[in-house]
Amino acid sequence: MSIKDNLKTVRQSIPSHIQLVVVTKTMPVASLQKAYDCGERIFGENKVQEIIQKQALLPSDIKWHLIGHLQTNKVKSIVPFVEMIQSVDSLKLLQEIDKQALKHNKIQKCLLQFHIAEEETKFGFNLEEVKAVLNHIKINPLSNIQICGVMGMATFTKDENQIRKEFRYLKSIFDILKSEYFIDNEYFKEISMGMSGDFELAIAEGATIVRVGTMIFGERNYK
Ligand SMILES: *Cc1c(COP(=O)(O)O)cnc(C)c1O
């Protein structure tokens, strides 16, 4: 199947009010260009070096989302062009993003990443940690940051009940944060969850953004 056909299939299972982030990590620029030519404009990468290289070679109306772990010292190299940083997992990172966004006179959109999977390796906050961060910035506001919602990755498993449970948990975190911190905030509205194997479950459980790579481009080769 071609990228075009795959995209058509994926698009057919995603309601139009839900955002599709086309996950392009490890894929060559020519493949991104194909997705672009099919009309896709939101691309997600998980590595800073790769997102910088690719954005320089591709059309400027692409909305780039960083979806992988971000080190504080690399914030300054991506803030000038990224639409959204989905993988915020510390106060220190939020503060640095704010500082760099101020320098570039922009408001940087971010999501708070949560650890919802069973695997140890995945980054992200838990509810208690995020409340400490949000309490802190309530008193010390960050003027150049817009926290637009939450992001998470479910356990890599075939067990649908497990996956559903984790998506529900992320949705419940969103609801708690919305009511306790963002009740009058129109920007806090996104729940980014669901990948190639589970995006339909994620949509059923309340996702507003899904992040799909393999189903569009085929298996990745990390070599
Ligand atoms: C790679 C990646 C995806 C896409 O995964 P696929 O299974 O290829 O669709 C989604 N989200 C994050 C954070 C990723 O790193």
C-alpha cells in the first residue's frame, strides 16, 4: 500500500474534529513530502536533531509537534519553529520553554505528558507531581506558555482492556486538571492519546489528538 492509500484508510477512521499528528520519525524527507502532498500539515517527531533537519527541508506551513523527550538544553533550538511540545514532563522544562518563547516573542503551546503505561521506561508526570507544578506556576505565572492539555502513551500490549483502562485514566486526569486548574481556560482542551495500534480505542475514550506513524509509513527501521 502507498502512503496515500494508507493515509486514506487512517483518515477514514478518524472523525474530522480530531487532530491527526502524522508521526514521521525515522522516515526520509521524501515520505514526509508525500504525506504533505496528500494534504497533511501536522507532523510529529521525537528527536530534536531530526525535527530541526527536516523542518529546514520542508514547506514552512507544516505544524511541527515534538512528541519525544526534550532536554532543557535543547529547548532553544526548537522553540523558534515548533507548533506544540507534547512531551513536557518537568517544571524546569516548562520554565525553560517559557524563557525561550519570551525571547522569540511567541506563546508556546505545550501538553503535559503523563506516565500511564506499565512500562518503566516511558517518561511523564503522575498526578501528584503535576499538581505541584501547577500550584507553583499559579503563584509564579509563566507568561509565554499555553498549557493545552495532556498526552500519554498506553502500554504496548494486545490487551484491549488494559489499554482502555490507561486511556480512561488519562481522560480522568484531564478532567481533574480541567476542573481544578483550567476551568475558565479555553485552551486547555486536548487529550493526545492513541497510536497505530490503538487510536480507535483512544478516540472512543475521548482523545482529541491521535499520533499515527506505522499505519501510514509502514514499519520503522531504526538502523
Ligand atoms: C512513535 C510514536 C508514535 C507513533 O507510533 P506508531 O505506532 O508508529 O503509530 C506516537 N506517539 C509517540 C510519542 C511516538 O514516539
